[in-house]
Amino acid sequence: MSAREADAPIFGPAFQAELDTLFRWRRDVRRFRRDALPAGLLDRLLATANAAPSVGLSQPWRFVTVDDPARRAAVRADFETCNAAALATQDGARMANYARLKLAGLEQAPCHVAVFVEPDPEQGYGLGRRTMPEAVAYSAVIAVHTLWLAARAQGIGIGWVSILDPSRVRAILDVPETWHLVAYLCIGYPETDAVIPELEREGWENRRSINVLAR
Ligand SMILES: Cc1cc2nc3c(=O)[nH]c(=O)nc-3n(C[C@H](O)[C@H](O)[C@H](O)COP(=O)(O)O)c2cc1C
């Protein structure tokens, strides 16, 4: 048998250059247009995220689409509470800068998706996580990133909201007690595209050059 499947793709230089462009233009988005995504697109993006790697092939991510207005309002209220608490921990000039930042697009984003992890999934029979149980959560994070890139390739932006109380969000969404919140995602068409992160444009932090240790 050949070592290579007959229909395995070969990615050429044009695709590689476009992929690099996708990585550079993926942004965390907080400012959304309100228009809905085309029917079925979110489901297809989530199916792509389901192709992410996972420890032991455990697929421990659990996606929850949040459309119910009351639950969305409760998540927004939780964000406001957590963000006010975070603001209070900032000191000096940083506090004024923090107060100016827009750190979630919960109001405008047409789609909300919460991503949880099942920390002790049966699937995968524990392979790969005896010494690193955190590998399960890492797997869910990769699913989020896969979703992020797949969405960007369709011109759709994602904003990751972590300024939330995870157990309150679990209660608001009425999901199993064992699930831990990994990400609350705002999804929709961005108001604008940018190659520079918003936090950099707002003077909060700069992306630094890579630093690799050699041993
Ligand atoms: C785990 C994680 C949590 C994040 N939480 C928030 C958040 O609560 N609010 C926010 O505005 N951005 C959040 N971000 C987005 C980061 O601020 C953003 O990725 C960073 O500033 C770099 O910008 P870029 O994603 O556009 O390259 C989060 C990103 C990650 C990976």
C-alpha cells in the first residue's frame, strides 16, 4: 500500500501565503455588525472546530449556542460585574486606559457560543492525560482556535470573552456541573478589519518579537 493516500492534498505556495495572511489578519473582534450569519454557517464552523486535535482523541469540547435573550442578558450582566471588578484592580494611568477599552461585543454580536470542557471524558480512555490532566483543557482551547481561524477565512470575526465568572455562566446556561467554561465567544461580521490587535492600537500592550530558547 502506498504511504500516501491518493487524494491527500499538496498545499502549494499560493495557499501557504494566503494561510499566512489569515494568521496575520485573525483578530479578536469586539465591534460587530448586527447582521446575521448565513443559515447553516455557524454549524459548519463548529463542525470544522470538531476536527481539532485532542488528547487521546477525546474531543472534550462542549459547544453551547446561546440565543435565549434572558440568558444573553444574564451573561452581559455578569461581564459588567466582572469588568467593573477588574477595573478596580488597575492602578494609576492604567485604570483610565482600561476604562476606555471595549473588552466584549456581547451587545451587538449576532451569535454567542460558550465553549466548555468536560475534564474527565470517557472518550479517549484517559490516553495522554495521566501526567498532564490539563491536556484535556488544552484540547478545548485548540478547538476554539480552529473555530477562530475557520471563521476568519469566511470574513467572520470572533471575540473571546474571559471577563466572566465561570460558575455563574455555567448556572446561567444550565449545563452539567462537571463542565468548565473555556471561552465565551461573540461571533459575527466585524465592523472593520485590522492587521494590528485592538489592544495595541489602544496603547495597552504591544505584540513582541518571538524569543526561542535553544538548549
Ligand atoms: C484566553 C483568551 C482570553 C481572552 N479574553 C478576552 C476578553 O475577555 N476580552 C477581550 O477584549 N479580549 C480577550 N481576548 C483577546 C486578546 O485580548 C487578544 O487575543 C490579544 O489582545 C491579541 O489580539 P488579537 O487576537 O487581535 O491578535 C482573549 C484572548 C484569549 C486567547
